[in-house]
Amino acid sequence: MLSERAKKIKPSPTLAIDAKAKAMKAAGEDVISFGVGEPDFDTPDNIKEAAGKAMKDGFTKYTAVGGIDPLKDAIIDKLKSDNGLSYRREEIIVSTGAKHSLYNVAQALYGPGDEVIIPSPYWVSYPDQVLLNDAVPVFVETFEADSFRVRPEALEERITKKTKALILNSPSNPTGMIYDRKTLEKIAELALKHNFYIVSDEIYEKLIYGGAEHVSVASLDKEVKMKTVLINGLSKSHAMTGWRIGYAAGPAEIVRAMTNIQSQSTSNPTSITQKAAIEALRGPQDFVVRMREEFDKRRKYLVEELNRIEGMHCLMPAGAFYAFPNTSQLYGKKAGGRQISSSADLALYLLEEARVALVHGSAFGDDNYIRLSYATSLADIKRGVERIKGAVGGLTA
């Protein structure tokens, strides 16, 4: 018999959509995927060469559980130069991806009866990681009118004596929004007032557009820093999704607990990947700039075209590589004998009828939306949008 914990958890909807799209492609169908959040760029050669050198040099054994010191030092320097933050080695842990870092935080901080506040829409894994650690996810709705930023007064209404943490994601998956400094300051005041932690997921930090500013909440002041666990990694910024490398920075006591937990689960992150990560952080950064510029072109094109489709409207995202259009005006419409009553119905209709894969908004906690990743070629974006237009145009009242 399965454990009660296992029964609570469902597979990742984004990976499920991607798997179905790949299966259709393998069967010979021409599917355009807006589903998975993975850059379509290859990892830069200098990073791959650093991994190759590590293998040739025999750097293929176990390392320290929480990462090698040269990588921790590179992360420390990055956080200092990019975010104005000062950390020591004992305040850094390297894990097998930012998702693993988040799970280590959940294991270290959350327990039975604890409440963890999650602004909605949210990344799909946040609630499940809370549930896996016998804590309670508490959702706070955000709105388009606020660019999907949580209202501090709405946040305070959900705080109780059981509140252990707040999960922030900026830039956001799925909305692409970014928290401004003023809002972060108000949120930080609440964290200090009510004594809860902020888990700050900053994995899309390098992918911001139009002169927007990324502010790490930990950088606001020393007190806030001591109540923050910062999460980041190289999957999105350096097209290293398959390399599985992420890190966390936070109070030494929490990082020590995370390291102990990691020692009994995965042990160290891959030795070769750690050497590649050092090169990613210390080597040339022109690749990141070029990739961001290309994403910016795709962002503008996709959102402008989505806003031309009757029944959809979409905010221009300020970061990440997702568009999150409101599709609720399409609900209640039909295509033949098919009724579109939800974002899941619409996503399935577009996959089966238009051969376009995307993710339904209910997976992120808001059924009024769908998510499209523009981490795919502009040519595919253009073809995909035309297919969506045709399929939506075929719906009748």
C-alpha cells in the first residue's frame, strides 16, 4: 500500500503535457510545443568544455555534500556583484537543480501543522512540496490589475500563528511578473512583524525585459536577509536544464540542516556539473545577453498576436519566458460536440485539434488562464499562433 504522503501528490502537469506532445511527435504528428519551461538554446561551448576537462582530469568522484568550495565561492561572488549580498560558504548549498534546493528548504523548515503561504497563480511544485512535508499550503489570490503581485494587505489577512513561510517567485512562472522594491519592502515588514521566513525563488533573475529591475528581497536589509532563503540556479540563465545544478543561500543553521538532509538523499550534486557551473558563473556572460534579447523579440510578438485573438487578452510579461493569457471568455463555447468549459478543456482542444501543446491555468491555481512558453523558435511561435487563431475561430457560442 502507498503511503498517505504519496497519495497526496500528482505528477507535474507541465512535464505531463510535454510528454504527451513528444509522444505525438514520435508518432509522426506535427506538434508545436509551448509547454515546458526549457530554453531552446544549447549550453554554451565554454561550459561544455569545462565539463569535458573535468572528466579528462578525473574529477569524477564524490565531492562535499553541499558543493565544492570553488563553486560556493563563485556563487558568493555572483550574489555580491549582482545582488549586493554578502554570504559565507557555510551559508551556501549546491543541489541537483533549483527544484531540489526548494525541496531541501521544505524538508528543513516545514512540519505538521505549519502553514506556508503561496501567492496564486503559482509554480506547480510549490503546493506539492509543502504537502510532502505534512504542512498546509495557504493560497493568496493575485490579480491582473496588480500585475499578479500579491497585495500586502491580502497577505496579512492570511497570516496566522501557524504561518512558517511565504514562497515568493520573481520573475514569476507562470505570469512573468516581477516584484517591485516597494511591494517587497511591505512584504518584508510583514515577515519581520509576524516572524516567518521568505523562500525567494529567483531562478528567472537573468531573464527580465524593458529595463525592469530585479530586486532580491534578501538585499533589503540584514534582518530581512536572516529571514530569507534565496533560491537560484543555472537551468534558465545558461540553458543548463539537464545539467541539474541549483543553489540556496540563507542562514547557516538552515543551510546546515539542508546539507544534512541532502547527505541522506542525493549526496553531492554531480562533480562534473559543478565544474561546468563555475565556468558558467565566472566565464563570459555574452550568451545570457543574446538569449535574453531573443526571448524579448519572441515575447513581444507572441503577446501582441495573442491579444489579436478574440476572446483572449494577455499582459506583457516583464520577465521569465511565459505568456499567461486570460481565456475565460472562451469558456462555454463549443466545437462540434466538444464543450469548452475550463482551461483544461481548452488546452486539450488545442492539442488535439490544432496540434499545439500548452499548459492549462488550473495547474497553476487559476482556471481563467493558459500558459505558453516562448522558449521556442520564433518560426514555431508564428506557426503555433496561427493554429491557435484558427482553432479559436472555429469555436461557436
